[in-house]
Amino acid sequence: MQIKSFFDHFNVNVTDLERSIAFYQQALGLKEHHRKTASDGSFILVYLTDGENRFLLELTWLKEHPQPYELGENESHLCFRVAGDYAAARAYHKEMNCVCFENESMGIYFINDPDDYWIEILPEK
């Protein structure tokens, strides 16, 4: 059997939903696509889009988990390519105080979101 698939979404759990939505909008230009709220209020799922692809970033807020998430040695990460002036994007992220790692020799850097998830930032090409 040959299976044809496509990326749908990637999930991260967040402690402060509104703060995380604001971060992803400010840092990466993502907008809310849609949301699902549990009928008992136990969770809210917010799906963010870049408006270009059908891939979504899912932010999950759990009512019974107000403490920070323990990310440990998990080195998985999201990666975004930014159009336009890459140096200006890096300067903007530095002004936001969210650059957490730079690899000058590779010409890349990472930012971290409010829950300390790392996001790789690459130039468009």
C-alpha cells in the first residue's frame, strides 16, 4: 500500500493561552485560524496559521495544568523561514528579547516562546 499524506498540525501545550497567541502573532505573524473549547472548560485548543499553507500550529491550554511544562532534553523544534531581510528579523527578535541561541557559523538562530519552546528561524532561501 502506498499512503499519501500531508502535514496537518503540530501541537505545543501552553500555560497562558492569550500570552502565547500574542507572542506567535508578534514574533512570526501567525493568526488564529479556529479554536475548540471543551464543553466543561477543561481545555482550549487554538489553531494558528501563517495564511499561506494548510499546516497549523495547535496551542493547547489545559485548565488543570497551570504550572510550567518540563521540556527536559526534548530537542524537537518548529522551524520557520522568514521572507525579506533576515538580519532585520533577527534584530527584531533580539528587541523582543526572545533569541535564545545563535549559531553564527551556520547563520541561524532560535527564539523561544513564552513556555520556552525553541523555534528555529531561517532565511527564506
